[in-house]
Amino acid sequence: MAGFHRKMYILIAFISIFCVSLTTTAVASEEEHAANEEEFNAGLLILDHVVDHYGWHILDYKEHSVVIDLPIILYSDGEWDVFSSARFEHEHAAYHGYMIAHEGDNKGKIVKVIPDTMIEDVNADMPLDFSITKNVAALLFSFLLLTWMFISIANRYKKHPFEAPKGMQSFWEPLILFIRDDIAVPSLGKKKSMKYMPYLLTLFFFIFINNLLGLVPIFPGGANLTGNMAVTMVLALFTFVITTASANKNYWIHIINTPGVPWWLKFPVPLMPIVEIVGLFTKPFVLMIRLFANIAAGHFVLLGFVSLIFIFGNLNVGLGYGISVVSVAFGVFLSALELLVAFIQAYVFTLLSALYFGMATEESH
């Protein structure tokens, strides 16, 4: 057992150093490119790494960039426009009357331009944007990965129901049992837990896998999917809808007429019912913010430490080399910590969802 733990520590250290070194290389290439145009700006660089894009940046080599161009799908004035993001020439050109805004309220979005210019037409309506962005592509990739993973495990169980688990089945089975025995059953009871297990398993593994992919700075990783508020909002909305649809009579009675509360807190001014009703919406809101903030903050801090190398390097080359030792050391520590956070955030989101389902379906005593 001690040997297993030792191997795990070595693996975590290797992954952490690998991620930090790749992140440092990516930031270095961006910094070299920016140095030819303007002074290195750590804030803009960090934001550029965590926001969504219309192309999937792979690497920079000298003056060349390797980017996976994604499809742009727009609907405006009753017409569809479908073309490759390469037409925007890495956001430096307009195409077919559109461009990606570099400033203003619509920064980073596709806007209409004045004909034959690179100037946004502020009087024109925004097109409906159905484009496949980096986060959407990462979402589709994780969907295919999870689908393949669970179908493979399910087929293994069907073909060999009485054999010891092997391969991927043995790797993921402890987590599947953990979700069932330590999250679903204690929160929902043995009878009701299996009804919600498909959603809880999907929720946990979707968040966990995408948290891990977000830590790998090379394709197909590097997308900040679970650090995107739109994604966490949809996950929280799913939990809210399932909770509300599953709620029984006792759940609503506890909200409208909370037992054990003095009458003057319920009538004539319905203070407690108002608090409980507000709580219906604050619960999914907290789920959304917690996941988004923890994952995004991890990326901000790690990239911040890496950026210190180039900030001090611009002041003095020797100072840059000196601070790099500290930055890489902290980067390795943060990367290892992020591996733990990737699991904890998936666990907390799944656990709270199960608890909400349990409260909504609780029978009267």
C-alpha cells in the first residue's frame, strides 16, 4: 500500500510539473509575440487564457500559430451565414460583414461592421450566434468521452456480471460505488437513490472530467469549461428543475408553513415563507457560483504565478530567472492542489444536488 501511495505522489508531481512547464511555455510564446508589439500585460494574457474563443489555439512557433479553426454559425436578417473562423484571420480581419470586436461592450463577440472597414456598426442589430466555440467543442468532446466510457463499462458488466472488474471498469468502479453508497443512499435513502443515480453519476463525472481536462494545457485540454458561468448555470438549473419537479406535498408545506416557527414570523407578515421561497432560488445560485469561482480562481492564480517570471524578466533578466524558481515551485504546488479541487468541486456539487433531492422528496414523520 505504501508503494502505491508513493507511485501516486510521483505521478501527481510529474503531472503538476508537466502542466506548469507547458503553461509556462504557452505564456512564454504569447509574451514573445506580444513583446514585438507592446509591453507584456499579465492581466490581458490571463483573461485571454480563461475566456472562450472562436478557435482552439494549440501553440505558437516563431511567427506562426497553430489553431484549430471552428465553424461560425450566424443568423441575421432572415439569413444564415456559415463559415470557418479562419476567415477572421485570428480575429484580425472582417468577413462577410462581420468581425470579432476587440473593445467596447461587445468585446470578444461577433458584430456587424461598416462595409469595407473594421469598424463596428453600432446601429446594427447583433446577429444570433450559434457558433461552435472552444468551450462548445470541449463540451462535445467530453460528451463523447463520457458516452464511450460509460457504454464500455456497462457492456463489461453485462457480458461478465460475476467476474472481477478489469481495465477501465476497475478504475472507475470505486468512484461509482462512492457516489452510490456515500452520496445517493445517505441523502435519499436506499429506495429512492437509484431513481436519481443516472443524473448524479452524469453530474459528477461531467464536472470531474472537465475539471481535469481544464488543467491540461494541450489539446484536447485547456478549455475553461467548468470555469464558465454559463455552463455552471445550466448545471445548477438542471438540479433546480429536478428538485422542483420531484417535490412532494410535505416539501411545499414546510416552505409555506414551516413547522416549529412562531406564528408571528408567519402571520400576518409572512416573513419565514418569503425567506424559504427566496431560498429556493439561492440554492442553485450558490451551486453555480461555487463551481465557477473555484475553478476560474485556480486558473487565475496559476497563470498569475507564471506571469511573474515575465514581469520580473522585463525588469531584469537575472531577476526573471531568479523568480522563475519560486513561480515554478508554487505552480507545481497549485497544480497538485487543483487536482484535489477538481475532485472536491465535483463531489460538493453532486452531494448538494442529492441533498436537495432528498429534502424535496422527504416524507412526513
